[in-house]
Amino acid sequence: MKRNLPIILGKLCGMLLPLLLVAATFTGCAKHSSEDTPDPVPIRLYTGIHTRAAVDAFDATPVCIACGTSSGLYTTTWDGIATANEITLTPVRYYPEDGTSLYLRGYYPPVPMAADGTLTFTLTGDEDLLLSGEQNGSLSSPFTSDSKGTLIYNHLLTKLSFAIHLEGDDIPSLRVRSLQLNGLAGQVTLALQTAALSYGDATVPVPIYSAAADAEGLPFTDGVLQLPGYALVQPQSDFTLDMVIAVDDDRSHDLEYHDLAISFEGGEGEGGIAYTVKVELPTPTFPDPVPVRVTATIVAWEAGDSGSGDIPGWE
């Protein structure tokens, strides 16, 4: 038996040696493959706002990014925080390692995306709806900070500010007790593929100004009253105003105006355009209201506070 032991050990070594060589070869290949695999490349997104409305720049603003692998066909959404000209994605997203192109379109405020690629927003007159153009990028052609790779947001709603002008004598006792806008769509639906807004017939009123029960109301200065704040409304729609004017301290003498139609001049109330709604009021003669003309003319977007509350996400 002792004489056969070296022979047996020799045979075992002969059998094990090839196995050890094969194992060493695979180990070396695996290590080499791991070292050659590139690290995932994080996606950096750049942004901006095309026009001015509630604000003129992002400031730690939560936004959403619709994402897909084909133009206009979005299958998922990403969350992000927009500050100045850059969007930080949360969590970090990476370019597909196979070189697939990603098609992105940003929107604000964040809401869930339906399976058909639509978004539904509730409006009160305070909300600003923003949508960017589509951009595409890949590992070999990443998103950039120039105009060809930046998510530039545009305003979808129409901004209305309000001013009342006395066409006759400036009577010191005249005050505006209330002004209300009628015709705002309570909900709007945005189709991401076409950037089209749609809405039904249901509308909600928007209080532009309402004096407290014990307040006199807002006076005129040199025959003009610029109402504080503004309303953001769906574009190309019909709107009316209800207004109450105090002629003296007796509320029973107040003049009430209802369903004053707003006529848009220089456009039809398009999205992304700001208008001043001018109410031309001949000096009221107690006790009957007089004819009133209401026109909306285009003005430049201006930054400022909302008349009835802060817009969520904006500072």
C-alpha cells in the first residue's frame, strides 16, 4: 500500500492541476471584466423659464420630468428640484449603458401622469402651470446647458391683472367693495405629447378683492384704482366680472354690477401672455348703475405676489 501511495497522489495531482488552472483563468477573466465595466454616468439637466410670471427663476422648486425612449411617448416621471438653471434629480438618474436615447419633458407643478400621458391640474387662480419643450439625450450625446439641451419652461396660463378707471369726476367717497372674476376652469387636463390644454364647462369664481365687513373698501387715486394681485386663468376662454361700488357709508346704496364681459384686445387670451383688465367706469350716479366697458390689453409679464395666496413651491 505504501508503495502505491505516491502513484495515487501523482494521479490526483494530475487531475486537480487542470481544474486549478481553469479556475484561475475564470477568476482572472472575471476580475478583468469588472475592471473594464465603466461606472454609470449620472444625468445632469439644465433649465430656465422663457417668460416672466409669478417668478422669473426657479428657487428650490419641485418639478417633474416626463421620460420615455421615443419622442412624445412618456412612460414614467422623475422628481427633481429646480434651482437657478439646473435641475437636481431625486434620486439620481443615469444614462442607459446601451446608448439608448431618453426623451424628456419637464412640467410644474408636480402631479401624477396618467397612463395616456396626460396630467390633470386643479386651478384656483393662484397656480402657475409650466411646461418645457422636449429634449433628448444619451450616453454619447448628453443633455447640455445650451439651448439645444436645456429644458426651457413656458407658461401655459394667461395672467390677468385688474385696474378700474373713473371716466367722470373723481368722487372721494367712491370705494370698491369687491371684484370677482367668473369663468375660471376648476380643472384642466394637459396632454404632454401635444402640449394642449383641455377643460370642461365647470367653472369656479375667483375673488380678486373683497373688503371686510367693517372696511370701507379701496379708494381711487386720481380716478384710478390698481387692484392688488392677479389671476392665472386658462387661455382663450370667456370671462366676466362682478363688482360692487360703494358711493357712501350706507351699504344699501352700493352699486352692484354683474356679468361684465371681458373683451380681449390684441389677442384672444393666449397662454403665456399677460393682460391688464381695464374697467372703464363712468362716475356712478345714485341710485342706478351706469354702463361699464371692460377690456383686456396685453402687457409685459411682471414678477409679483399673488393676490390671494402664495403659489406652492415658489419663494
